[in-house]
Amino acid sequence: MQLRHLALPRFRNLRDIAMDFPTHLEPAPGREHEPRKPIRSHALIGQNGTGKSNLIEALIILFRDIDLDRDAAFDYTLEYGIRGQTVRIEAVTAQQKRPFVWVDGQAQSQGYLLKTANCYRPTSSPTTPAATTGSKRYSKSINAVSTGGKKSSPKKWCPPNC
């Protein structure tokens, strides 16, 4: 998954934040003919108290709310690329409690993201025992919520283009 755009009108100490995350490096002068190199990660750098942790927490909360099929907790716009698809999620809580969702420009529902989790949402691949334990616990809680507490395996359905 690669973030492409995040806008937060108001979240804790953050006001009117709009960030674009480039996907490729710009070529150096005189090297425009060379292929552009992909950017694989981004870093948040800033002084204490400027909102770096709040930005990360906003991402955690919005993905948690989508995973748990909850109403949006605050307004935001998020766009990311995943497995060759573009997902845009926009929450405008004054208009509706559930976020608006588009996958490759086609309107979908938050439920569609849940149904097609293997395609359009990031999956974790924990590498440490502590992370594995936490991941299993989180997966169990997600499964319990989505199945009403009954034990079942997660849905594996995915659209053909995924």
C-alpha cells in the first residue's frame, strides 16, 4: 500500500492539513530521459509538538474505523494505491456518518472494502512474536465483530481484477 493523498480539516492540533505523497522521484536536471525511480517510503520530520504523532494516529483511527465497520470519527480525505488499484475514502461527517468510497473512480460502500479486504485494504505480515500475538488478537476481534461472535474463517472473495 502506498499513500498518495491525505487531507485533515481538523484533527487534534492539526488544522487544514493536505499532504500529497509522491510515488516517484523527480529526475535530476539533465537526466530527464532516465526512468523515474519509485519512492518506497516517506518520513515525517519535525519539532516536538507539531503533530507528527497525531498524523499517524489519525491514520490508525480511520483505518480502524473502516476495519471495524464504524462511522467516521472525523472529516478526512485519504487516497492510496494498493495492488494496482486506487482507493479514495472521504469522510464528511456533516453530510453522512459513513465515509464515501471510490475504487478506481467507481463509487463503492464502506462494506465493499470489508467484503474485498484482501484487495483494497492493507494486510499485516508480522515478523516478531509480539507483533504476531497482537495481530492474532486483532484478527480474532475483527472476525468476532463481522460474524456476530460466531467462529468462522475470514471471507476470501476478491473481484476478478484484484
